[in-house]
Amino acid sequence: MIPISSNTRYTGTARVLHWLIAALMATQFIVAWTMPHLGRDTPVTTLISLHFSLGVLILAAAVVRLAWRMSHAEPTPEADLPPWQVKSARAVHWLLYLLLFVVPVLGWINASWRGMPVTAFGLFKLPELLSKGSQGWGWSGDVHGILANYVRLALIGLHVLAALYHRFVRHDGVVRRITWG
């Protein structure tokens, strides 16, 4: 095993936020695929409400994670990584950050457009971002679905494949930067 120093690891807070968001996103994916299709007059069921609540939680965790990331330096990349891998990893990470904000906000916009209340586990109701049936916002649900089901999943798949490559092919310390091993 290659020893890694503290300046090559993410902080404990960054690791917790990474894995928390990963778990929330996996849960959200399962809920989204099992909830009913949203039509024009679909009533808000328990699964739809859970989907909204998880989206709120993911958005809140993303805000905290981005604030943490902006206030704490990125660990030093592994010395022997090719520059293209460092640059592509950064690009994928920032695209994933972007989608952590865009996907829930588009879902919230679409819920508002449909007149569906967005609550956080029944504790509080979020404000409507626009009024029901507002002209020109019907596309928001379709784009929400495309970004969540295809773009984000493709980026997550690429992220996971890169982690597996570093762990099982290169046998370097890249994966240990974000784990507790």
C-alpha cells in the first residue's frame, strides 16, 4: 500500500459530504424509478413527496459541500498522474457539482409549474418558483429527467469507472483520498 499524507486526502467533512450525497443520490434514483409517472393532474403520492424531499436534501447537502469545497483547498493530485487525468477528473467533478444544483432546481420549477407543493419531509413547504401552468416552463420536467437519468448517470458511471481503474489497474492512492481506508 502506498502511504498518503494529509495534504493528498480530502478532509473528513469532505468525505462525509461525498458519501452522504452518493447515498442520497442512490436512494433518489430508486425512488424516482418506482414513483408513478407525472402527468398533468397526477396527485402527490408518498413516493412523489419523498422524491421532492430527497431533492431538497440533496440540494441542501450540495450547498454545504460546495461551500466546504470553496473554503478548503483541493488535495494535491498524485504525483505520477498524467495531466489529462487530473484535468478530466476536475471537469467531471465540476460537472457533477453543477448537476447537483441544476437537476433539483429544475425539478422544483417543474413541481411549481404543475402546482405540486414541494416540502421537506413534511416539515416545511418550499416557496413556489413560478405559478402553476406558467407560460414556457412545460419543458422543465423533461430536461430534469434527461439530465438526471442520462447526463448525471453517465458522469457518475465515468466517475466510478475511473475510481475502479485507479484502485484495480493503477493500484495508486487516488481512491483512498476520499475513503477512510
